[in-house]
Amino acid sequence: ADLADFMTRSEAGTMFSLSWIITWFAYVISDEAVICRLYDVFLTGPPLMPVYLSAAIVLHRKRDILRVECEMSAVHQVLHTLPQHLPLDMLIQNALELLAEFPPSVIKTLPIKQHEIILQVPRFGYLDWSKDWTK
């Protein structure tokens, strides 16, 4: 809870991980063998595995995150700068454990945070176009 509170107070949001997820980490990891290993995991795993691995990385880097000033640019910088030597197998296992504990069916029932509502506005192409977004 302290990491979640810290990140919420910093207003860092989730944009730091966008390049991780849409490139399957190829944008932020330079080791080709690591990228190939991740692609194997993502191609054979559940569709949201890059998201769960992102969460596992953030949790793994908790100490690094909590060491910086609780301010958006400082938190974004530490999150955006991904260390090249992460314990990959452990993080993959942690991501699988997160998936088991918080499957997508559970995640979609959680309340939406105010700053995340923009991700569901139809003009961005997400979710159901028939929903009344003015409410």
C-alpha cells in the first residue's frame, strides 16, 4: 500500500510503462537475448502478460522508487529508466503469481481511478463505443 500511495501522491501515472508494453520491452532493454526470452514468454503466455510483467518490475523496484522525491518527474524518471540487469526469471514468476492472484476478471471489477478514465474515452479507441461517456 505504501508504494501505491507514493505513486498516487506523485501523480506519476502509468505512462512510464507505455513503451514497455507496446514494444514488449524492446524499446528499453538492449540485450537481444533478454528481448528474445521476453518474446517467448509473451507469445506463449496470456495476452496481458506484458502488463503483469510491468507490475512485477514496479514492485521489484519499490526501494528505488521510494528513494526519490514524491514528485511526478522524479518518479517518472526512475521508472522510465529500466535497469538492464533485472532478475528476469524471478520477475516472470512474480508476474505469473500476480496473474493468478489478480486475473483480468478481478482487475476489471476494481474501481477506476480518476486519472485512468481518459484511457476509456471512445475517441482513444478503447472499450465499448455504445457506452454513454458523459455520465
